[in-house]
Amino acid sequence: MNKLKILTKSIWVFHFASGPCNNCDIEILDILTPRFDVERFGIKLVGSIKHADCLLITGMLTRKGVVRLKEIYEMAPKPIAVVCFGSCASSQGIFKNSYNRAVPVDEVIPVSAYIPGCPPRPEAIIDGIVKVVKKLRGEI
Amino acid sequence: MSIGKLIFNFLIYPGFIFVLLVGGIASFLERKITARIQWRVGPPFLQPFYDLLKLFFVKETVIPEGVNIPFFILVPVIAFSSAVLTSVLITNIFIKSFQGFTADLIVIVYLFTIPSLCVIFAGAVSKNPLSSLGSSREMKLILSYELVFWTSLSIVIIKTGGKITLRDILTFQENSKPIVFSLSGFIAFILSLIVMQAKLGKVPFDISEAEQELIAGPYIEYSGALLGFFKVTHYILLFSLPAFISVLFLGGLNIFKYLLLLIFIIVFENTNPRLKITQAIRFFWFYLFPLGIIGIILAVKGL
């Protein structure tokens, strides 16, 4: 049996915020609330990267953020899925020409999925989760 | 009695495997009822076991740089083994041929402190400022609740006429009435319920973990199988502490008594905010301890 199938039954998410405008952060909390409750799938937020199975990045990667992101990714126990959340994390968004932008996320660490939107709707987030799960199971 | 049966009793039923299953189901109930209280759907039935399988067999174990590696690895294992030993000692008093040994009450109470001590060591060995803060808080919490716990246990011992063997206490309650149905026994029961909450590290007393301020407290640097050992310890304590309280105060252990205590833990957890460490110490030492002293006086008077 594929070991990663067990992983998809309980994904613990670590939230890395690299200068987001808080819009995406609030949407993340949204999917934990009664209406979209993702604990149904065993997903929960954890505070420490050492416990995490999924690294969720919000906000455009800033010059200070990029160092920390790399450190955190190296600290994390593998296997770990990396998800870029929102337009800024996926493609630098409207901050593309900002003075403190660094490189896009996928040039620093391998990314498993992108969830675009400003902010993404909860339905889009759950769709993204489903895609991450399918990718971990090797179905796509 | 054969050795094979003894090993079966200790390892499978009602020992380790049984306790692990019951603890996992208790953990599921805890998460599910919490979710229902918050109007959510909650996790599936096998969720605690999925978590354990993932932590033990899929995830890598990361050991931080510069820690004392043998100590870092041993701490969760010791916590786990002492929790298993405690629960085996409690459940085995119901087996006809074994029935515990002399003065096992004292042994069990000391074994119950070892998981908490391991949490302190885990925080101290991790080389992380947040985990050190968590372990210092756990230390203060142990200092505050142990006094109240021993007070409530001494009420039981006085009521039963100086019996410190679990089987004798059970027989005493079967012959007369459960200890909770007397005034001093009721006080002791309330005290030990609150201490149970603190020993489990549930919400009014989850000061050392404190997700919002300390992230995960002492567990912050633990990952993979080592974190899994702490999870298993937690599941087992979720069975063994209510079982212990039930044997001492409710006169035996069956599924209704256990569920009653478990639901009390869950509702108490969901309806209370976290205390600060100073508030917790004040609560235990200046409110509950005098209450316990009153209970002891009542017990000596025979009430």
C-alpha cells in the first residue's frame, strides 16, 4: 500500500505568512468554521513546522521572507506538500514590481499546488485541497 | 496460572492493546463532541488511528541540532511506557487471578506523575525558548495540583479506614456504598475531577501547551514517531485517569461511569477559557486545598 495514502487521511497544515494583506489568512480560518469544516478530512492547523504535513504560503515572498521560507522548508519532516495560497504567493500578484519582492516561491522550493484568487473562495480552497490529496496519492 | 495467560492479560486484554483502542476511541469522541459543540461535523471515526499511523510510519523524525540525542529520544518513550504500565495496573485489578498487589494506589499515583515529568524534560531538552517556557509552566502546574490530588486521595484512604490497595478500596465500596455518596467523599471527587483535567492538560489548564501563545509548548521540536509516542501517551491517559477516578470514587469501572467522566472532561474543556499560570496556582492552593482540608476534617468526623 502506498504510504502517502495514510498521509492524506490526516494532513496537518502549517501556515507561513510572508507579508500577506491578511485577506488570505482570514479565508484560511473560514474553511475551519462550521460551514466548510475541513476537520471532516482530518485537516487541522498546527503551530509548529515540525508537526506539519503541508506548508501553506500566503503573501508575496519578500526579501526577508525568502530566507525564512527556505529555513522552514529544510526543517520540516518530509514528506511535505507545499501549497501557494492566493494570487500573491502564486504569481507575486500586484506586487510584481515592488521594491522588496524576492523571487517567486517555486524558484526557492518545490511547490505541489497553486490556489489562485484574491482571496481564493472557500470552494476553491477545498478544490485545491482535493488536488493536493490526489497528487499525494499519485492519481494525477 | 500460566505465564501465557499473564502475558495475554498484560499485553492484549485488558492491557496495552485494549487500552490503546479505548484511548483512541475516547480521543475521537473528544474531537467529535468538541466539533458538535461548535456546530461543526468533526473528524471520521478512525481519525486518531490515522494520525498515529501517519506519525509512526510515514513521517520523518527530525532531531534538532545540538540536543542531547539519547535523552531527546528516550523522554517520549519513557512517558509512553509509564502510561501503559499505569493503565495495566488499573485494569488488571478486575482480573480474578491477579487483583493487583499491596499498596498499588501509591505506585499508581507516582506513575501518573512520570508522563508530566517527561513533558518537563522534553521541553527542557529541546533547546527552544518556547518549549523551555512551556516546561517551566508545566513544573509550576505539577506543584500546584499534586498537593490537591494527595489531599483528595487521603480523604479516600481515611474513609476506607486506611486501605491503600486498590482492590481493598473496591471491595470496601462494594460492601457499603461508593465513596462519592458521602459529603467528604463528594468534596474529594470534585477535587480529583479538577486535578484530572489539569493532569490531562485540557483547556482550563493547558497552560504548558497553550497553542495560541507557546505554539505547542514542550512538544514544539518533536516530530514523527517521537511526537507519536506523546500522542499515544495522551490517548492512554485519556483512558487511565478517568478509570482510576472511577475505581476510587464511583465504586468500580463500567462503560457508563467512564463515559460520564469523559463527557465531563470534554464539556469542561469546551466551556472554559485558559487560565494564566498564576491564576491556576492560586486556584489550586488557596481555593481547592482549603476545601480539601475541610474534606479531611469531615472524613475524620465520619461524614
